[in-house]
Amino acid sequence: MRALGAAGIAGAMLVVACGGSGSGPAVALPGTATGATAGASAPASPTAAPAPPSTLSLAAQVGQKMFFDKKLSGSGAMSCASCHDPAHAHAPANDLSVQLGGVHMDLAGLRAVPSLRYKDVTPPYADLLDNPDGISVPGPGGGFTADGRADTLAAQARIPLLDPLEMANASSAEVVKKLQAADYAPLIAKAFGAKVFDDSDAAFANALLALQAYQLEDKSFHPYSSKFDLYAGNKIGGTLTPAETRGLKVFANPATGNCASCHYQGAGLNGSSALFTDFSYEAIGVPRNAGIPANNNVQYFDMGVCGPLRTDHAPAAPNAANSFCGMFKAPTLRNVATRTAFFHNGVMHSLEQVIRFYNTRDTQPELWYPTVGGTPKAKNDPGFPGYGLVTTQYTGGKVQKYDDLPAAYAPNIDTQLPMDGRAAGSVPPMSEQDIADLICFLNTLSDADTKPATPTKPGACVN
Ligand code: HEC
Ligand code: HEC
């Protein structure tokens, strides 16, 4: 829980609104960088200009080759880009909650695939990370994946390469053998030395650094080309419409949307522009996704920071007190309007659904969690909304709120607005107009090379 004072949000957003966010992003170069080199220029054709020389370090050039190399998987059919498609803001091209991988490409993963954009300035995980806003109390923050179990992009890259549900290599040695046989093996030797393959463990470590260097150096991972960036930098075309401006206010307003208290970090960190996450972890009670095969086991709970994927904060015994259970990383909202699977388990499939969940999790929990012991109505009452995860209305019974967290951990659920624990049946914090405006604003966070998952209706975000 990282409550941010009202003055803080207003102040933070004001800096951005005034275009005082400083210059563009400064990208930290990895220790492996060996300086820019001229790549071989493409054969000149009469019509096309020659390709510009690569501005990536040799290590990053290796990482780029690896990122798209399907041979680096147990199936031979999957690369990093299969799940992190550059044409979809480095997120999946399909709308599955979790992707299929493994040696035969038939095993479902455990979590939705995040975008890889704007991860370059993520600090390592800490239980008590200073909040970048400088106002909120320190709390769990930083790190990669939804539970922060990898401290660097290099450490993270090991996970998919060896995960039997993803790229499914049997060992790091198997990956190194494939690299040795790759047509870009000479580039690897150029980047890391002629003896790079002599020691398999060292070669694997270098390969992970190469993937990290690519993600840090290549501008496609952090183009800062959204309408919001134009607006924050006072550039041409950077004017928000009245609807988008109202949406920004809902985003920042501590009495309605309050999104900024977890999804905003102002300019400053490593010279970056606003990242739309403060890297913090909270338990917000995302409903269980029955579509994930692992969830067929009623004993299985993905509890984020307390495990089971992450192992260093596990409860001492089942259901023993543990404040980390249920916490997941508040992801960046940049490019969120391009996504088709939301939250760590991909249970929701539209931005509107996510925002309606935030608005009515407490006031109409029956729309989001299963009801047990009730009788389904033959026909829903007029006005019973169709946007929830549960579209059947019940008489009687009990709503199983927070059905993806053992009951012992319900007290970990965050109680900040917009989900402040207000009674079922009361008025939700955001109005219909607020929701529509907020969606308009979130669409301004999409990079210029992306397409919205659900285009807003023509004219809807103008006035
Ligand atoms: C089968 C799909 C799949 C493939 C292939 C895949 N990933 Fe991922 N990636 C995921 C999922 C799922 C997560 C979220 C994992 C979690 O939260 O535990 C993720 C998370 C990440 C993250 C952390 C992002 C964040 O927000 O913290 C990075 C970085 C990443 N992947 C890089 C890579 C690289 C590099 C490769 C290739 C070596 C790769 N991925 C291959 C599915 C995939
Ligand atoms: C108390 C902190 C908090 C507040 C306030 C908050 N969020 Fe979140 N948000 C989170 C966390 C934590 C997650 C990840 C939850 C998970 O995966 O289980 C998340 C996830 C999301 C996602 C899913 C992104 C993705 O890539 O899957 C969206 C969209 C989102 N939030 C939008 C909003 C909006 C819009 C608001 C304001 C109406 C808001 N959030 C308010 C903490 C917060």
C-alpha cells in the first residue's frame, strides 16, 4: 500500500501538464556495450536508400539476432518475438489470456504476457523501495515479471529460455550449443571474444547480457512517440482534446479514478519521461481465470510476490500470515490501449472491462466473482450490466469475493480509491462520463507505431 498524498498527485501531474518534464529519455547502456559499429550496408538498389549502419553495440546486435531466433527454443518454433511481437508493442499478437509454448507448442503458460516497452529504467526489486514520487511510504517495488523475481533484464531472459512451458530448452548448455551453431556465431565471437564458447556457463551469461543490451539500446523498446509524449514535451500535435484532458484529470483525481497513485511516476528517473507506473506492488483482488489450466487444481493459487513462482517470500506454512500474498506489480500503462489480455492472469480482455472492474469491484462484486449457493435467474433484470465476467444474475447465494486468493490473505487487499471497500450497492467512484474520458486519455499513451485494440468511436474523444 503506497498512499500518495493529494498534493503529490496534483503536483506531479502539474509538472507534466506544464511540459516541464525535461528532455527525452536517457538510456543506460549496459556494461557489455562495446561501442557502435557500422553494420554491412545493404546492396544499393536504384530505388531504396542503403540501410543505415546499426547504432547498436555488438552485444546488442547479438541480442537482436537472438530475440528473433526460433531455433533457440525446444520446439524450434518459438522466439522471444513470438510472445513479445514488436508490431504489437512487444506483446502478443493474439488475445489469449496465456500463450502456448513448450517442446510441442501445446502447453499453456501461467501468466499473461506483458509488453516489453519502457522496462529499461526499472529498478531492482526491494521489499522497501523508496517510491519515485518521494512522497509515498516505501514498500515492495521494482524488478521484472509480475512478482519482481528477476532483478535485471539479463536475469529475466533466463526464465523463458529454460521454462518448460515457454521456450523449453533442457539446459543452458543446450542454448549455448544452438548459439554455437547459429549463423551469427561469428558475431557472438566478435562481441564477446574468440574464446566465448570455451566455457558454457560464461557463454550463457554473455547471451543473457546480449538480450539485455538489445532491450536497453534499441529505441523500438522505448520510442516515447505517443500523443502524451508530444503533449508533455509541448511538441506539435501534442494538444490533448477536451475529452482526453478530462480523462487525465480522472486519472489523477484522488477522489475518483486515483490511477496516478499507483500508475504514475513523474519525470526524473534516469532522465526518463513519465512511465505510468511507480513500480509498486499491491493486492487488488483480480478474479481467478478458469481458462488457465493450472487453475483446474483448486489448491493452486498464483499469489504473486509470496509465490509459488517466486520462492523467497513464501509463507512459513500454508495460510500463515504473510503480507506479500496477492501482491502483483502495477505495470506501466503505456500502450495499454493496444492490449487484449489484462492483469497477471489475463482474465480481462478489454480496457473498458478493466476500468469497470476498478469502479464496481466493491459496489457490484457479483459482476466479477462467482456466486455460490444462489439460483440463476431465467432472465436478467433489465439494467443488469453485460460487461462483467459474470453475465448471469442470481437470486440469493454468496459472492466469492477475491476468489483467487486464500481467504487468510483477504486483509492484504489494498483499500485505496477507486477500490476503497465501499458497501455493495453504493454509488461507484467514477461516472459513465469519467469512464469514457479515462479511456480517451489512456489511448494517448500508445506509441505512434501501434494500433488500438478497440478503436474509439469516431469523434468520441474529441469534445
Ligand atoms: C511463451 C511466451 C513467451 C516467450 C517466448 C518469452 N516471454 Fe517474456 N514473458 C512472458 C510472460 C508470460 C511474462 C510474465 C512472466 C511473469 O510475470 O512471471 C514475460 C515477461 C518478460 C519480461 C518482464 C517484463 C516485465 O514487465 O517485468 C521480460 C523482460 C521478457 N519477458 C523478456 C523476454 C525475452 C528476452 C524472451 C526471449 C529470450 C522472452 N521474454 C520470451 C512470455 C514469454
Ligand atoms: C492501489 C494501486 C492501484 C490503483 C489505484 C490502480 N491500479 Fe491499475 N494496477 C495495479 C496493480 C497492482 C495491477 C496489476 C494487478 C494484477 O496483475 O493482478 C494493475 C493493473 C492495471 C491494468 C492492467 C494492465 C496490463 O497490462 O495488464 C490496467 C489497465 C490498470 N491497472 C489501469 C488502472 C486504472 C485506469 C486505474 C484508475 C482507475 C488504476 N489502474 C488504479 C494497481 C493499481
